[in-house]
Amino acid sequence: MAFKLMIHAFAEGGVIPKLLGCEGADLAPSLEWSGEPRDTRSFALIVDDPDAPGGIWNHWLLWDIPASLHALAQGFKPGQLGESGTNDFGKLGYNGPCPPRGHGPHRYFFKLQALDVPSLGLRAGAKRAALDRALYRHVLAKTEYMGRYERH
């Protein structure tokens, strides 16, 4: 079975509901995954927007997710499990789609990685560059799911 990420709130490549963005409740969507390699020891999650005006914008950084876990509930908050990083809004945890008005639709990639270590050894609040360095040589498999969002 292939490593697969599922988000039931929207179809792959579809429109992300306003509930999950800055125009709504800004709730993290529920996520489910399966098919990771047998020797997976933990997971890491990155959610980013490559269409942001200044380059890639990070919306959610979460790592040290236990290998026994295969879902995150809607509305996930930092401190519930794993370690949360500082997103590009300057906050821990999830902040949803919030592209500039009139900028057109942006793509949001939910990227889940299966890792060969139980912990990356990063402190809570680390930023994307530190997470990328810590992930180096520990990724066993990757899966992603993409949604679109536009503010009018």
C-alpha cells in the first residue's frame, strides 16, 4: 500500500472551505494517513503556500508525531502532541489560508513525511529552515495533499 494522506474537508486539488482559513474559524483540518513504511518511527508535517507574493509561506510545522498515530483531529492545537514550530505568521501551530485579496487562487500543500527517528531533537518553536535541516537523511517516505484558496 502506498503512503497516502487524506483530508475529508476538501477534495485533492479542490477548494479549501472558508472555515479552515482566515476568513472563517481558522481551524486546522482533520488529517488521516496510512501506508507508511514499516520502519517509520515518527512523522513530520509541513503546510505551505508556494504562491505567496514573497515566496513560500509556511502555515503549519509539526514534528515528532508518534508513529502509532494515523490522524489529527480538526482544530488541532499546539501542545496536544509532537512539537509545533513557528509558522510565518509568527505563531505556533496552524494558521490557515489567507492570501492577499485579489491575488488569485493560491495552492496549499499539506506534506507529511515518515521518519526513521522517534524525535528530531528540535525545540518547540523552531522555524522551517531548522526543520528542513533536521529532516535531512531521516525521511523514509513522503505524501502530500493540495487544496486551493482565494480571497475576494
